[in-house]
Amino acid sequence: MFLNSRYQYLLLGLCIVAPKSIIEVGLARGIRAFQMIQLAKKYHPDIKYTGYDVFDTKDANWHRLVGNGKKVEAKSIIEKNLKSLSNNINLFEGMTSETLWPYTNKADYVWLDGDHRLESIKKDFEALKESKVIVFDDYYSTGEHDGFHIENYGCNKIVETLNINEIFITPETKDLPNIRVVFWSKDIFLINKLKKCLSDSNEIKKIIKLISQN
Ligand SMILES: C[S@@+](CC[C@H](N)C(=O)[O-])C[C@H]1O[C@@H](n2cnc3c(N)ncnc32)[C@H](O)[C@@H]1O
């Protein structure tokens, strides 16, 4: 069974991990943030969400440079939207070189989807690597996407350095088959559970049924 989009793996994975805390690097318009908090609330009503982004403070040239093709929204608008779901929301505005790298942080579930430059993803990962599960976006199975080559963009070169037993590269999806998300965790039991459930269409159907019941 091919899922429509890699974001479905992110959301299904969240249901398996049932995190008490989420960190997202790169929010764009906050769509995934809203979806993740909504789902996580089913497991922990007091879910803590932390987001890092430059929001609407940079111009189109800057977004091209960092490989961002998504529309962005102002921090205040996203914050208002997310606070309708939870009071435990913290948004940090600015480049992660200033807001994250000097401090480090951790969460049960991290969606690492900010700056697409390899060197920046490395530093974002370094700052968050005490987290339970990190989900990388932008693994290019063909070695590039839209002219962005894995020598300088995406997470391939980082994933190559990780212990193979600690990662799960998701299968292709219908919309953009060459872009995958990659789950990483030092918890081998958990990564094996993610692998098993997310590779099995019956398990996926079970999770979908479960979350639509609650
Ligand atoms: C691909 S979008 C995020 C999409 C979102 N996670 C989702 O699932 O819909 C990337 C975001 O990262 C932000 N970003 C890129 N480089 C960044 C940096 N160095 N520091 C902070 N935010 C950055 C961009 O402003 C943009 O909102």
C-alpha cells in the first residue's frame, strides 16, 4: 500500500510514540504543528509543543538559499492558532543558529524540517540529539530533489553516518516518491516497532481506526 504523502508517516509515527513533548524545527504556516498537537492530545492532553522558525522575517531570496519552497506565516498568527489547542506552546523566532544551537533542547518527538542545507541540519540534529525520536524530512532517495543535491542539501549524508539499527527510512509515497522521512531513535525497541507498524498496511489501518475512534 502506497500512502499519499510522507507527512502521513510523520503523523502515524506520532501515534506509535505517543509523545508528551514535541519539537518542530521549521513550521512554515503551522499546518503540521496543528495536526501533530491535535493527535498528541489524544494521548497526553497537556502536550508540550516547541517550534523554531524565522517565520515571516526573511525575504524570498533567503528562503531559496535555505531550500524552503513553502509559504510562511507570522509567529503571532501561528501562535494564536496553536494556542486554541494547548496552552503549552513555545515558539522561538530567529535562525536556529541563534535560537537553538547555543542552548540545545530535547523532546519525545522531533520533526526536523527547517533549513534544508546539510550543514544546518547537522547542527540542528546535534542540538536535539538527546531526544527520544527524531524524524528527519528531506531524505532524497534519488540523490537530489529539484536541483538540490545531497552533497549540500537534505539529510542523506547525516543518515549515512547513523547506526543502521537506529534508523527507519520510510517507503515511497504517491505524491513525491523520491522524498522520504527518516525516523531515528537510540531506543531500538521503539525504532523496531516504528519499522514494523509503518511497513505493514494492516498495522497502519489499525492505527487509523484507533485514532478515528477517540
Ligand atoms: C519546509 S518548511 C517547514 C514545513 C513544516 N514543518 C511542515 O511540515 O509543513 C521549512 C521552514 O523552515 C524555516 N527555516 C529555514 N531555515 C531556517 C533556519 N536556519 N532557522 C529557522 N527556521 C528556518 C522556514 O522559514 C520554513 O518555515
